[in-house]
Amino acid sequence: MQEIILASTSERRFKLLEDIGITYKAVAPEAEEHVFDDPVKTVSLNALRKAEDVFSRYPNRLVLSADTIVYLDGKIIGKPHDREDAFNMLSLIQGRWHSVYTGVTLILPTNKVYENYCKTDVYMMALSKGEIEYYINTGEPMGKAGAYALQGIGGTFVSEIRGNYSNVIGLPTSMVRQMLKDIGFFTSFFN
């Protein structure tokens, strides 16, 4: 089984790939992320840029990348820059539905590109100012799109999910598995 080059530094993505038995080498992408009005365009182009950057350093290898954002009221919500930003994000999404988008790109050793995206709708319960401040004090919101971690304390604030659970964490593993299966990469592993 060939090792995948994962264009990411996300511990959450590492864990998700390990959970489905995929061997990888993580490489930090150096591509600048961009935000567009369209969430699908944002995650798709950012995932592609990350994959292309890492593929340029690891040609003839299979590269996997992803980009995740939260989308609410026509606005893209990325990762908080500081505590105040995290507070504002959580104040905005609490007590409401929001959408989580992840774009995924595979670049094959032949330079062929496969892309897909996943959307999951999430309902976060209403939170008091004190609950938000307590949560921010845990440090968990930092580095997470939308300022929460579904797989951690933040998951206790989520009362309903419509769609792919692992997408909200940062990588829709069933979609990635299907993409890999479609290219014949893990045929013996998944059959």
C-alpha cells in the first residue's frame, strides 16, 4: 500500500486518516488561503492550492489535501485569530444552524486531479456569554473553523447534525475513501 502525502498540519485530519487505516506522510502546505463569496469555490480552490503546493515538492506521489470552513448568513467563517474573534464567532453561530464545507483534492502521481466537496449542516444550541467564555478559556476553539471542535467539548454544544460527521471535524472520511476507491488506490484494502 503506497503512502499518501497529506498536505496538512491538522492533528484532526491525522486522526481521521489513522482511524480509517490510511498510511500518510504529513507535509505542511505553504499555499496562501483565499476567501470568496461562494463557500464551495473557497474550499475547493484552497484545497487545490494546498495540494498543488505540496505536489510540487513531492512529484510522482499521491497528494491529498482538504480545506474546511463554516458558512452562515452568506458569510464564510474560518479559524479565529484571537480570543475576541473566537467569542464573536461562537456568539454568531450559537442557537442557530450553520453549514460546514470541506473541499478535498487528490493529485495522482500522473498529475491527474480529482476534486470533491462535502457540506454538513450543524445546529449549535444557545450558549450564554459565560459558557462561551468558559469554552474559549479551554483553548479548544483556537485553530478550528467556526471556533469549535465537534470531537471535543464543542461537541456538547451541538444538538443536531445533517450530513457527514467527520466533515465537521475536518475531513469527510467516507468521501475520501470513495475517492480513493474510485481511482483504484486501495482496491485490495477496501474489498
